[in-house]
Amino acid sequence: MERPEKRHTKKQYNPIKADDKPLSSQIIKDAKEWCRLSLIETRRPSTPKDHSRSLFGADRHKFGSRPPSAVKVDAHQLDPSDPSSRPSSGAKLPPLSYTPRSSVPASEIFAGPTKQPNTAVLIAPQADKPRGNLGHDSSEFSIRRPPKKNNRSPVKAVHPGISSLSAKHEGTSNVACYHPTPPPVRPTNSKLHSNKANVVVIPTSEDDKSFQVMSGGDSASSSSSAGSFGMPSDPVARKLSPGSGNSGKTEESAEEAFYWNQNILPCIEQLQEVMHTDVQSLCTVCANLSEGLKRGSCFNHMSARRRMSLLTVLFKLLKTECPDVILSCASIILQVRVHNKNFSTICKLIFRICREKQHDELFEKYGVITPMITVIKDVQDPVTKYENYEAYLYLCGSLKFLSDNKNIANTMYMNDCVPALLHFTTATLEVNKQLRKFDEIKKLTKYATDLLVQVTTALRNMLDVDKKVQQTVQGFPTLLDAFLHFGSDEKVAWILSRILSKLTMYSSCITYLDSTEWPNIFLYHLGVHRQNSDVIVRLCFALGNLVARSDHLRRTLFFHQSSPDVEQGSSQCMSALVELIDIYNQQIESLDDKASSKAEKANDVLVKIVRVIANMSIGEDIGPYIACNVQVVERLLDMLETRSVEEGEELIVNLLTTLNNLSYYDGVIDSDHSNAMSAVTAQRLRLTSLLSHFMMSDNMTIVAEVARVFGNLTRHDDVRDLVHQHKVDLMMAALLDSGDRQVVYNACGVLINISADPHKRVDLLNENAVSKLTDVLRDFAPLQWRIGGVACQLLWNLCSTNDLDKNVETELIPLIKTLQHFTEYESVVELSQINAKDDRSLEFLLSTWKEDFYKYGKPLLDNLLSKTTLLEPLNQAENSAA
């Protein structure tokens, strides 16, 4: 072994410069490193970036049949079958009798008053006319035009502040495009109503706020630039469909009708004008329309016929291939709330646009993100979600893509996207629980699984902007519940394991582990996905994080028994970990190329498994049981024997740390059946031989861990003899020159045990151990008094020899001076003030000096001063100085 590089501060009492003073927190942290039981920290498993932007990733074929990421959107027109797009009677009506009648001449239709100021005239349809398609001449509502007196359409009112249409667009505009589907009409025995009874008078000025529907006296107003239709007089027939945005409102006030005609209707007319012009004009008008709808709370108070007229125009604009126009319309359509085919159409269009990363900024520019999140957040009826499964799938997939952009993800986070996604996950789980008794459970489970893939991936992306997981951690129980019910799917299990591995890095997650079933979820899926290294490595990482933070969690996991068939006294957790060790050890052994990616993955799994064992063993009520588990100890020793530092340094370090923790428990425990001795103690000689080989390593981290294990093993006489035989004690003496405080501390601990045997002290003294320890005191004691205390204990053992060599006596003189300086309180205060950065660190250094150094340094100084051979030259030197 190479001799460690010697420190260059041999003659200085204070090796730390003023600008290198450690923080008080760092000093406290360093003090905690000296405990015998230590946790293992490791890096979180990394996941390669998926740039494909597909619903289920580039490897979706591995996970069975999935919906396609490339979608085909049908004709972009409003589906009149959408129940939320037209009013519903709220009751089942009898069929209408059909009796052919002759059409009414136009002269009779306009026989009544034809001149009304500031009004628009619309004639209700005949009850027996067959229903036609939306937006065509065969619709149920058609405009009867009186003889033209000017170029203005009779349905268009004068709107202040709105420029008149150009001649080009006036001549080509299709004024019949706003014809909504009418409500069903109750059958009646009366003849065709008179024209006067079907005239709708619409106010177009503030002075004309009172209006009437002559067919029944109900309020109504213009629904679009094409015209409006009268509502049936029956109040039941005017009941709006659920989700129409009207909150159960059955009537429209005069103020609302006036606001629509003054603010909304002009924007709809402008959309007709600029429909075939430039994109910027369309987007500007859509923005004005959206602002007007928000300002007037029209999204919450909009009658079904107004919805129909508005959606008809917006869906026509979707025919364009311009993402700006589509997203401008989509923002309004999502706030109006459509369902079924209409909802599916708009979601597919959004999904198709967001597949291209260059379009991400458009979603924020046109305000589409907030409506998308609102739709997800307001899902209350899970049945509706399954009826619109495809639409929600593509909508959640769009959120997944957008959350991959950090800037957009921040916007989503500010709009409460994380709570919305958690709510959607909860709704999915509730549906699955409620519908398990139905025959279609297999299909519904597949739907829920596909949706969870999108939602959980978006949640994982949001963790990158959720600082300290303040929002996501609240859904920890929900995520575990999702793992319990849908974790058998490999894709869902992989995504959820990614989320859990990130959440468990924060101690706040422990607050939400109020259920005792979480060990069952982890252990069950460790068995289900035992061959899937991507899932296992993350689950083990999460387990290692959990058991590192709480004794209660360690006990819950270790003593958990999922079934009464498990043998008493055995740990299901340890059995599962042993099985995983065997699987991945065999994978590595079966590979010819130990440096392949598959071997690296298997090695990473072993690293995380060993870490779980190490972190569980720090619990003093659990550690003895693990130390007595022969299977666990055998697997650890086998890996230590067959693995090299070059193949996996982290695995070797974790193995040494775990064996150090287990070797700490040296006693005999009482199990349910018989007394059991520590398996590490039983294998101590084999372990000592293995550790001796690692002492030759140039990796000082490994050497430090080996020294820690030797510190526990050298409590046994046979181990000390074997260590002395392999010259390990001399190697430890050489480590005293190291500049690493942890290495020096561990080496002192081993040498204290070895120097307990008098015949082993001579070799250490011949290696100038006293001089080395004097340098250790000078270099490290003022900063870490615990090291100084350990060095004093070792010096006590070495100087207990009656006949010291003259060279050793010479080395004792500078040692005595150093001890005298360090045992004087005034000198210590002066040193501490130099090394301390603030009052707190000063207080800490002084308290540790008294507890960790003074009680060992003062007796050692008195012992050395009692030797008469040393007093004479010391007194002569003092007298000459005086």
C-alpha cells in the first residue's frame, strides 16, 4: 500500500487559515460522522430523456395495446348530438305526430308588422318540418328575409364602436351559420301558430331593455349574427343540460341579453368577417371574445342556444391548420365545456399541436393552459370521464408534454396543476373501486391504466418545479393507492416508482405515511417486478430513504408479515431482499461483458438493496436481528469476495458500511426459539481476511470504511492476532499521516484495540507512532477534539510500557508541550476563537473540548509528567528560560 501523503502543517498548532474557517453547521455535521453506525447516501436513479412526445413512450409496444399517439381528427364541425350543446326538456316527451302541410307563402310570413326600430325578427319553425343538419338551409330554423331596403341584414343591429363590414365580406358572409338546434316542442292539437305569436323581439339598445317572446312571454335575445329562436313557453322544456355552464339557470335577464348583444355578438360577427383573412386578426378577435365572455361571466351564465351559436362559429374556425387559431378557439371551447365528440375533437387537436415542442409557448400565449387544468380539476363524475375516455387521454397526454417544458411547467404549477392531477388520480381510483362488480371491469381498468400513465408522468415532470415537493407530497397516500391497484402494469409501476424515489428524498413524506399497509405495497411489487431492474432499483432507493429517517418505519417494514403463513421469527422484508440479491447476482455472472449496460443496471440494483439493509441495521432494536440472519450475511460476504473495486466502487463501499453496522452488534439475542449469535461474529475471521486485501487499495474512502469495520472486529483476540499477522497494524500506523480526518480517526480506533496487547505495542512504537500522534493532536484537535481524545487514548496504551526506548522518550517531550497547551483553558479559548466563525461554533468547540478531549488529555499529561526521567530535562529547560 502506498504511504499516504504527509500533512504539511507539522509544526503549526493551527493549520486552518482565517479565510478557511468552517461554518458552525459544518462542525456539527462533522461531529456526527464519528458515530459507529452510519447511513448510506446514494445517487437517485437517473432516467434518460424521452424526446418522442408520444402517449406511452417509444417502447409502448412493451406494455400491450395502447391508444395511438398519432391521432386522426374528423371534420371540425360541432356535433349537434352533444347534450350540452342544446337545451333539454328535462323529461321524456312523447313523439310528435307528423302531418304533411303545405308551406306557408312568404307573403303571409311577413304579413305582420315589418318595421320595428332596433329589433331583429326571427320566425320559429313549423312543428312538422323535418330536422336538417346544423348550419345548412335544411335546419329547423331559417331566416325569413323581408324585402331589402338597404344592404344590412334585418337580424344585425347597430353596435356602437364596431366598424361596418367590408363590401367583400358582406356579399359573401353566410348569415345562416348561427342556426342552433331548437328545443323539442311539446305536441299540441292547435293548428299552426300565427306569425305574430312566433316573433322574437330582441333589444339592441339600452333604452329597449324590455322585450317579449310573443309565443309564451319568456325572455330571449339574439344568439348570433344569423338570428335567434324563441324558447318554448313550458319552463320544463327550457331546462338546460348538465355541464352547459349555466349553473341550472332557466331564464335570461334583460341585462344579460343586452350585454351579449353589445359585447359578444359584435365579436362573433367580426369572426365571420375575418374568417378567411389573416391569422393575426382572427387571434385578436378571439382574444376580445374570450375577454368579453369572462368580463360578463358568460361562461357561467350562458343559455344553451347561445352556446350553440358560439360553438358553431368556433368549430368552423378549427378547420384551419394554423396552431394559433386552433389554440385561440380551444381556449374558449374548453371554458364553455363541451362533451362527447366535441370534447374529443378539441382534445385531439390540442394533443396534435403540443406534440411539436416549438408550439409550447403558444399554449401560454393564448391562455390554453388554465382551461385545460380547470377541466381536469373539475372532474367530479367519474362515469363521465370514462364515457369521454379518449378525450381525457389526449388532454392528459397534452399536459404531460407541456410539463416537460420547465417554463410551461412553472406556469402550470402556479395554476395549481399538481392538485388537479392528484384529484384526477383520486377520481380514477374511485371509479375503479366502484365498478369492480360490473362485467366491463377489464375494459374500465385498461382505461384507468392508460389515463394514469399520462397523469402520473405529468406529476413526475411537475416534481422538477415543485420545490421541496410541497404540493405533490400531499398526494403520497393517493400514489400508494394507485400503486396498490394498478402497479401490476409495468409502465404505471415504473412511473410511480420514479415519483416515490423523488418524494422519499424529503422528510415531509413521513407525515403522510399514516397507513401500516405501505410495506405490503412495496414488498408485493418487489416480487411482482423482480425481473424489471428499472422498477426495482427505484423501489429500493425509496425504501432506503424511508428507513433512513425513522425508527418507526424501520420496525414497521422489518416486522411486517403479509400473511400468517410466514414463518415466525423471520422477516419477509429480508427474505425479499435476499431473493433479489440472488437474481441480480446471477444476471451479472451470466454476462460475459461485465461492463455492459445490463451489468451496470444489475450492479446499481445491488447497490440500492445493500443500502436498504445498511439503513435498517442502524436501528438498535432491528440491527441485532439482521446481524443474526445467516442468509443476509452470507450474501454480503459473497459479494465482497467476488466483486472488485474496478467493477463497482459504490457497491464495495456500501458492503463495507453495512458490515460495519452489523459487526457493531456483537452480542447474543433471544429469538422466539433459541439464542442466536451474530452471523458476522461467527464469520469474523473470514471477514478479516477479506478486509486485509482492501487495505492495499489506493481508494482512501474504501480504506476508511475497512478501518471502521476493523474497529469493531478487533475487539476479539483472534482477530487482533490475524491482523497483526497480516501487518494490518503497521498499515494503520501509516494512515496516521493521512490528511483525511475520518481516516485518521478510524485508524486510531483500530490501533487502540491492537495496542491493548502489550507484545503488539513495540512494532507500533518502532513506526514512530508517538511522533505521528503528536502531529495528529496539533493538526486536528483544535478543530475536532474527538480526534484528539482518541489519539490520547492510543497514546495512553502505547506509553503504558515500562521500558520505553530512548528514541521514544525523546518523542515524548514535544508531546508533553502540546498536551500542556491543549489542557489549559485560556489557550483553548484562544484557539477556539481563531477557529470558530460565530458564537455558536465557539460554544460547541469548548463543550466538545471538555467532554471529548480534556478527560483523556489531562490524565495522560499527568502520567507522562510522573516519569522522573522526563522531569529533569523539562525543569532544566524551564529554569534556563526563567
